[in-house]
Amino acid sequence: MANFESAWFVYGVLLLLLATSFVVRIEYVRIGLAAAALVALPLTLFRGPAVGYGLLVLAILVVNIGILARLWLRETKIRFSAEEEELRREHFDGLGAAAARDLIDQGHWISAKRGETLILENQAAPSLFYLAEGYAVVRRDGVEIGKLSDGALIGEATVLDGAQATGTVLLGSNARLWFVPAAALRAYLAANPGIAGALHEGFARALRGKLASANMRIAER
């Protein structure tokens, strides 16, 4: 019976480690390691061949809990302005506070005037843009095909792969923008794959929203 119970502990630890292997975000890795150590602790302390094993597992548990506590304290101290909080809520909600703060800091906030061109048709998007205030017009072959209102991401469909844009985007009003240059964004995401995964989810959601709006306009016509 003791061997049967011990086997369940071992299986539990191995399953937790397997699940942790698929995780990208570092805080989830810490949680997985701490959980695996917690499950393994009774086995190593009371059924292990040596006390040293138990102490080692206990050390793994304590270290990871300590790091998680430090990460939590760091996140509680992070602050966002109102427009940054809106950007985070709209498009970066899959990121923790620290990761969102770091990503937003890669870009710049600017005020732009009506008529300024953000993206040119048949050219790679120079930056990823977030339209905090104002609206933009999308044109293809000189014909207006759509509008983007405040809260929209601009350039998310092509900024990461450098593909040519299918339309020209210009501001239809004075606007407030956040932007990050395409090359800088690609380099940053290559070094931070966990953030890249969450950002792709935000991009996909933004594209689905634009597709739904386009379908509604077609239906109205």
C-alpha cells in the first residue's frame, strides 16, 4: 500500500513538471515548480531514503515561493496612466502588470495632426500604432474603404512579418497615439517569447474586431 501511495506522489510531481514544461510566462513556471515541490515534499521527508532529498525539495519550494512573493510585490508597485491602462485593458490584458509596463515602455506617446499618414499601401508598416484618441481612414487605390476609431490597433496584421500593407492609413482627425517601431518591436519580442505569445492573442482579437466591423458595414450597404 505504501508503494502504491508513493507512486501517486511521483506521478503527481511528474505531471506538474510536464505541465510546467509547456508554460512560457516565468511566473507560471515558478508556480509549477513550487507546486511540484509541495507534492513531492511528503514523499521525500517521510518515505525517502535520505533526509537530504527532503531538504533539497524543501529548498526548491521555499526559493520559488520567495521569488513569486517578490514578483507579486513588484507588480503591486507598478502604476499606469489612464491612457496606458486603457491600452493594457484593450490589447495587453493577457500580460501581467510588469510585462505590460515593460512592453508599453518600448514605445512612445505622441500627439499627431489630421492628415498625417501612418501606413502606406504596398509598403511595410513602419510601426505598430495604438489610436488612443481620434480616428483614422483606410484607403485602397485612393478609395476610402473603412475607418478606425479610438482604441484601435493599426498595423498589427503586418508589423511582425514585414509584409506589405494592403491599404493606406491616415488620420482623419487630430489624434493621440502610442507607437513602437517595427524593428524594435520584433527584436523585443524575439528576446521575450512569453510577451510575444500574449501579444499575438491581442492582435488576433483586434483583427477579429475589424473583420466584424467590416462585415457590418457590408451588411448595411
